[in-house]
Amino acid sequence: MAVQTISPVNEVPTTEKTEEELWQQYRKTRDPAIREAFIKQYAPLVKYVAGKVAVGMPSNVEFDDLVGYGVFGLLDAIDKYDPDKNVKFKTYAVTRIRGAIFDELRLIDFVPRSIRQKTREIELTVSGLEAQLGRTATEQEIASAMGMDESEYLKTMQKISGTSVISLNDLWYSGDDNDKVSIGDSIESPSSMNPDVVVVNEEIRRVIVEAINELPEKEKKILVLYYYEDLTLKDIGRVLQVTESRVSQLHTKAVLHLRSKLTNIRKGIV
């Protein structure tokens, strides 16, 4: 595949360099002209990620605000990117941009209290069930444990689905210069396992990957398609031949399963 070329934003650049060469030069010199070139090059990526995050968000969450939050993630990605790790910048930046957006959303606490309480109630139920069963709980088992019929449970899952993406982007500290990583960083393409895009803390990574592998195949595929392949829920629905609302429900259930695993880590169960 041809390497994309860009040049620093000098008015009359003396030479054109490959992007890889510019990254190496930026790491050594921190040249602001090169940084500005990368910002312009990848600014559309911020709008792309913000657009994905905006799907399913409440009406009080403005798209322009999401873009503004995401810009901080792009700047952070540019400053921290290491081209020697053989991870594409776009792959690295998407995680940083998404994480910056969710950081700000958490700060403004946009989720209604009733939804937050219901999410927590389901999360605790899933955590308790799966610790007891030693496997992923089914929708029927979760509904029964909460005293609901399956229809009521699915409606509840639909209501909280707009907030479940934030759950998967909860942050863990890797222990490496206080750098932050998200659970989403551990979701990898099954055909391209790259150790440089997973969390540094191997124990946390092991449990997360193990939890992902325990998911039913359809839920696992949804996570990979959404967080790694960057498909929308609508696109995933077409791939799996189910409705977008069903994808949203299964996505939420998968996220709650992963969070229950992490809850059990904190309790010393895992």
C-alpha cells in the first residue's frame, strides 16, 4: 500500500517527506509546524469519532461539543504517539479521541440519575450472577434475578443503551508514567493481534480478553465491529441481520458483562 505523504505547513516546504519520516522527526524535534500539519491532516477523524459517539446520545448533548472534546484527544494522541510500536496513528488516535470525549461527558454528568441507578442495579445483578454461575449470564437469567419478564428487561436495556458506551471506555491506569488506557483498548481484531494496542498491565488485560472470549459469539462480534472496525450500530445490524435496537441491547449486555468482571477483580473474586 502506498505511503501517504504530507509536508509541514511551512509556506514553501523544501522537501516532501513520508508520514513515517515526519513522525520520527516530530518525536525528535517537536517541531510545531509538523504538529500543525498532523492536526490538519487528522481533524476529520475527530468529527468521525464524534459522529459515532453522538448516535444514541440524549438531545442535550451537542455534536459540536463532542468535536471540541475530541480535539483534546487528538492533540494528546499526536504528542504521545510512538511510530516505533508499529501501530497506525489512526488506530491509536481513535481511542484517544473517544476517551477524551467520554472524559468530558463524565465531568458534565449528562446521564439522568434514574438511568444511572438502573444501570448500576443491572450491573450489580450481572456481577453477582456471573460470580455465582461461573459463566456469562443469559438475558432470561438476568431478567429473572431482577424480578422482570424478558420483555420488560429488554425495554430497560434499550433505555440504558445510550450510556453503555461510556462504561466500556472507563479508564484503568497502566502503571506506565500514569498513562491511561480503556477497556476498549483490549478489543482487537481476531485477524490482527497486536500486543502494542493492549493494556500494559497484563493481569487486567488477561481478565478483559478472557471476559471477551466468554461472550456469546454475536456479542463478541458486535464489540469487535464497533470498537475495532468502527462500524455504526446500524451497519452492524446489517452485517448480523438483526435490528439496530437489538444490536444496541446486545452491546449493552456485553459491556455490563465486562464491567462485572472488573467489579469482581476489585472484590478479589478473579
